[in-house]
Amino acid sequence: MSVQGGQEGTTASWSELLWGRNGLRTLALAGGVALHAVNMFIVATILPSVVQDIGGLAYYSWNMTLFVMASILSSALSPHLQTAAGPRKAFLLAIVVFTVGTVLCAMAPDIAWMLVGRTLQGLGGGALLGLSYSSVRIVFPERLWPKTMALLSSMWGVATLLGPAIGGIFAEAGLWRWAFWSVILVAAGLAVVVQTQLKRQSALSRQAQGVPFVQLGLMVLAVLAVSVASLSPVAWKNLLGVVAGCILTLLIAFADLRGRTRLMPEGAYDLAKMGAVYACIALLSIVITSEVFVPYFLQVLHGHGPLAAGYLASLISIGWTIGTVSSAGQTGAVIPIVLRLGPAVTAVSIAALGLLLTVDFPGPGVSATVLALPLLGIGLGIGMCWPHMLTHIYKVAPAGQENMASSAIITVQLYAVAFGSALGGMIANAAGFSDPGGVEGAGRAAWVLLVSFGLPPALAAYYVLWVVKARAATARA
């Protein structure tokens, strides 16, 4: 996830942020991000065990699609919830909704109950995510904003370590439901911290910016069009769903350009300004949805247990972190190089993973060693160019629309993940993921899905050339 920037040039120390009362407040905000992120990795790890127990393999991708779509809606509405109720009440309401959804998941007798629970989890988790970032300026003085934002971002790295471990341990013990119950305990602890450490505020000052309901509604319809079409075995219905989704996506842009309330800042649809960056963010985010399917492919095709499969899949996120850390400090002529190289590395890596997953290795140990490189490469390529694309948005955002440009990064990313998850489910099902299923279906779905997912980063390699040109023009101005 991207980090929305605060003011730099401060002398605040980490001890000031992490010690005493500030430390507990930090725990409240970081806990909101962590709960959302860890839950995502837990579910990705236990999902093969879930569908094996309660069925619903054809709806496998819907678990991510509905969760992310609900997260988009609630994260977009979270500033308004915070304005109406104040930070503490808004946080507690989000935790309650998330907890209700988690209880439904833990008790789900079939896939329909699970999907309802995942939707409620998304609504609560997305609100927590949005509230955590937007509350920084309310809870802390300005000198602590940069370090707080960095800490919130680091929670995604923590999630890659904790999520697969929690999910894997319970799944291997045949107790996947207890993974959800453990999340509820964490949510309860977070509620206590929020209740005791965040100030009670009945309401905040009203903001002029409204909610882009039309654009958000079109987003939901676009993703649902692809998701519903993915269930059909008829090719023309699949194609019709994709076409409908693409048309609705275009309508989102049309409504945004014509509407009074905008979702995206001015220049977001102009390739010479910010359009190319947002396009790259969307195309590269689609690739991340492969992380939903990878644990299933590793377990069915290569005999890995849930714990090992979860950690192998998390190499994508670890690669993203490595790429971001190694690239963030680069300057000058190196930046155009990493911008051009990043999407190409991701495209080659995900296509190679799809082909290698179909190879019959001597054992799980050998397959883990061979597959680790392309898994790391998928995230590494994204991380290489990610910080420089976001920095460009921060620099060229229109005056007065900096916050909108920043929050639009999260919106575009989540929408692309939801759309990509729905599209991935369609491709996988068409390739035999659910019918005939098993090793044969998983084998076909693995190479068809992942090789196909090499196309979005390949297209991003074209759009990133526009980003390089735009950066150069900004530097000359």
C-alpha cells in the first residue's frame, strides 16, 4: 500500500512516537492497518482448506473480489464517517462491522455465508485502513506525521510474516475456522486500545468535498459484471462480462470528468500528466491478485502444506518490499532505468512462474527453491518503480488537490486488485480450475492464468515510458 505523505524536515524521534501515551495511540492506528493486512494474508493461506471443506471452488476468487470492493467503498467513506462521529466512535464502528463479518466466516457452513462474511470484513477493514491514515493529522502533532506514516506502511511487511504463519498453523491442524476466531481476539484487543487511548470527539469540522457515489457505484457494477460472467462455462458470456466491465470502467472516467464530485484529481486522465502513472499503478496491481491463487497451486500441484505455501506466496510481497527499499534512495539518471526495468522484471517473472508451476519437480524442497526466484521477481519489479511513480504524483498534483491525488492511489490500486481478482477467476475457471478441478484443472489454470497476467505489466512497460517523459518535463520546468 502507498503512504500518504506528511510534512518533512522535522526533528521528531522514534522514541517520541513509540513511548508513553503516544506509543499507545500509535498502536491504535497501526493496529487498524495491521488487522486489515494480516487478515488478508491469513485468508489467502487458509482458503484452499476452506473450499476443500465447505466447497465453492468456482467462487474462489470472489473471496478476494468482494473483500476488496467492500474495502474501496468503506475506505472512500471513512473520512465522512470520521467527520460525523469522531475518530474513536468511527474506529469502534469499523471494528464491530469487521468482527461481525469475521464471525460469519468462522461459522460459515457454505461458500455463500463465507462471501457475506468476507464482504462485511472488507467494509470494516477498509474503514479501518482509511481511518488509520486520515487520523494521523488529528491524533499527532505535525512533526510526528512522517514517522507515523512510515510506521503504518511497515505494517504490510509485518503482515507478510504473521499472516501466513497464523493461517498455515491452523490450516495444517485442520482448524481453519480457528484462524478467524484468533483474528477476533486481535480485533477485541484493538477495540480496547482505541476506547482508552483515542480522544472522544463527537464530530469534526465539515469538509466541502462530497462522496463520488456515482463513480463508486460504477466500480462495483464493473467488478460484479466480470465476477458473475466468470461463473459461466460459455466463452461468449465470459467475453461479454469483460466487455461490460471495460465499458463501465470508461463510464467511471466519464462520470468523474463531468461530475461535481470527483474521485480523481485533475490531470488523472492525461497521459502527459498523471494518467500514465495511475495506469501503471492499475496494471501492476492486477498482478498482485495472483497471490490469491498461488497457495492453491502450490498445495495441489507440488504438495506443499498450507504453512509453506503461504510463506512462498508471501515472497511476492517480500520482493515488493526489497524492491522499494533498494530503489527508494536512487536519484538522477538511475531512476529512469529502474522505471523502465521494473515492469519488465514483473512480466517475465509471473510468466515464468506460470510455466514452472506445471513442471513435475522431484519434491517440495526442489520446487520451493526453483519457484522462489520468480515469486520474488514479481514483487521486486513492482517495488523498483513504485516509489518513483508515487513521488511523481505528489510533485505534479494540482494545488489544493494533493490529498485527492494521494487517496486516489489507494482507490486505483484497490479497484485494480478487485477487477483483476474477478478477471483472474474468470480465466482460471475457463481453463479448468473448478471443472475438472484437481491436479489437472489446477495445472491448466496455473499456466493459462499466470502467463496471461504477464500482459498487464508488459503494457505497463509502455505506459512507464510516458512517466519517464513526464518526470523529465517536470525536472526541466
